[in-house]
Amino acid sequence: MIQNDTIIALATPSGVGAISVIRLSGEQAIPIVEANFKSIQKNKYLKDQKTHTIHLGHIVDNKSVLDEVLVSIFKNPKSYTGENVVEISCHGSSFIQQEIIQLFLRKGCRMANNGEFTMRAFLNAKMDLSQAEAVADVIASNSAASHQMAIQQMRGGITNELKELRAQLLDFAALIELELDFSGEDVEFADRTKFKELVVQITFVLKRLIDSFSFGNAMKNGIPVAIIGEPNVGKSTLLNTLLNEEKAIVSEIAGTTRDAIEDELIIAGVAFRFIDTAGIRETIDIIESIGIKKAYEKADNAQLIVFLIDANKFNHNQPQFLTEIDTIKSRFPTKRVLVIANKIDTLLASEKAELQTEIENLILLSAKNNTGVEALKSELTDLVNIGALSNNETIVTNSRHFEALNNALRAISSVQQGIELEISTDLFSIDIRECLRHLGAITGDYDVDKDILGHIFSNFCIGK
């Protein structure tokens, strides 16, 4: 938490590349670099240059030239960290990177810890804590959806949601505390009707944000889709077709897949994690039984379920298949189940029409011939509620925020209960302060424990 020193780190990935960027931050960042920088223009000094400017020259160690570089200057407070920041763009040799870093370490810099640049940005009020955490999410985003949520959060999504409500709650808290000072006078400074309305409003916002976490977390980490069905209905073939690679073993032998096989695919900017599971059937094989148990577990944990049936077998035993579909849907009543008839390449047109007549919302597919796969992808994206993303609504993706919101909801619920029961003001004022504390924990608007900060920023990469 001490910020009076100057830190240094490689800001680009380690290894060989065309260009590498070395970043310094701290009060002495500019003087330290200037002492070892020779501009191509004589008598040009970095300390005299304007902020947000770039300068060509050489990094030198005594009389030895280490590299020709571009030096970018960002003077406090107009920098990422709120301190003096210097970024050195050098050639991407690992040797050159280390030579420059070692030079400045000898001149008084210290190697930065994970996320220390962003931690300094937070401590210097360049961003709040939720925005700082979103920086890591932006770096880690692997799809358009996860990137959009991270950017929205970095721009102050949840902060803007809670800022006004928290300010109003603080005002009421102050008035209620004032009432306690005049408890013997039997006076009320806080309008109870308006206070009740505020509590209802806060409860509504908290519940909406909490409810968004399930969707947000899935979008961030990939929406799990379990592919289930009897042996040999084409589950592994479907996985391979979706991924366009031979990920799972395909065989005519029933029960080939014994364990769950997972991989990720981005469809229309949304990451889906497809899970190929063991075929579901009655068996005395112990290993296969374990695989079938795992198949049900994966389906329990998935957000979407793809239930595959063999189109040929359906025509021979229609009542049994209709019963099996109903059984799967009733087993997972809270899940979205897509029923897919595979191997339609072997059916006549009349048989396909009969299938679609008998089974509502059925998708016809031939995983072997890649027929109907695009329709499946379209259906998957339609099932995902991406309207919230399109409307730039705040979506919670951070488990720490989720926990804090739940704690805040419990506290404000106690306040609401206290108002309804007309209990003493000094009792529910404790719950008001507790709610404010949990809301403040999200954005860092209270004294954040240094251990919590250390844990948050330890998940960042060095140099950020």
C-alpha cells in the first residue's frame, strides 16, 4: 500500500516480439529514465516535456547503448495510476527487455507486484474498486459478450447503479443518527414515508443485480450446454461437428464415451461450453454407470440441455420416445431443453414432417452431414437472454460483488422489517450502516482492508 517508491514491470507479454513495452510509475519515474535516456535531439530533457508526449532516443548504461526506444511520458495526475508514468517501447528481444529493467532496478526502481499499477490507480482515485476489477476482466475476456460486460463495468456500470441510492441512504442515515442525539425530545428528522419508499427501491435494485449474476457469470465463463441422450444417437459426432475437429471418439460401439468431454465455441459473440456426456441407458457396467451418473450431474449444472434422439428409432417406437422426452423435461424443470432429432439424412420427407408434427419445437439435424447445425446455433443464441447486453444494463459477473449485494440485501431487509414493526430507531440504524458498508465494499467507498485489496489485485498480471 506504500506508494512513495517507483515500480517497474514489463507491460507486454514476456518472450520475443517486434516491440516490448516497459512501464514505470512513481514520483521518480521521469528523473530515473531521464538519467539514462539520450534524445536524438540535443539538450532535450524529459522533465521539460509536456504530458502525453513521445520521444525518440537511446537508453544508455554509462557509455553503452542498450537500445533505440520511444519514451512516452504521462505526468501526474493525468496518467493511468495518477502518478508520473513512463512507458518505454523497445525492441522485443528478451535480452534487451531484461537489460533495461535491470538497469532501472539498479537506479532505484522496484519490481511491481501483480496488479500494482491498477491498485495505485484505485488508491489515487483514478477509478473505484469495481472498475479496477473490471480491468482484469477486460484483459481476460474471450468473447464479444464477456468483453462488452467488462467494458460496461469498467465505465462504472454497477457504480452508477448504486451511487445515487447509496447517497440517499447516507442522507437518511445521517438524519436518523441526528434523531438519536435528540432521543429525549421525541422528534423525527427523517420522513418515514420517503424512507420506506427508498428502502423498497434499494431492495428492488439489489434483487435485480443479484438475479443478473447467474447469467453474467455464465456469459463471462462460457454458458454450459450439456449434450445428453441414449448411446449412439450422435452426441460425440455433434460435438465434433460444432467444434470442427475430432474432439471426441466416434464409434458404432454403444457406450464409447465414458467421461464428459468439454470444449468451448463462440457463437454470435457468446461463449458456449459444450459438454459431451456418456449415453444414458440401463447398464450393469460399473464404469459406464459412473459415466451416466456424471452425465446427469453435468446436465444438473448446465444452463442449457441438448437432448438428442435417433430419428430412425423414433419412427419405430414413437410412444417410448415421447415418454423419454417428457421424462427429461420433468427431470430438469428449471432448465431450457432443446430436443434434437439426429440422423435425418436417412429419413424421407414425409417422415421428417411427421417428426415435427409429433414433437413441439423439434430441431432436425444431421451431425454427420452438418445439416441443421446452423439452425441449432441460432436456437442456442436465441435462448440466451442477451437483451440485457443490448440495452447496456448492469450485469453482475464478479462473485465478490455478488456476495456483497446479498449481504446488503439482508441488511436492508432487516431495516424494512424494523420499520414495519416500528422498532426503536437505534436498532435498525445499525442495519442501515451495515447495508452502507456492504455497498461501499463493492466500489471501495469505505476503508477497505489491505488483505482484501491484496487478494483482488493478486489475480492481475504483472505490468497491469
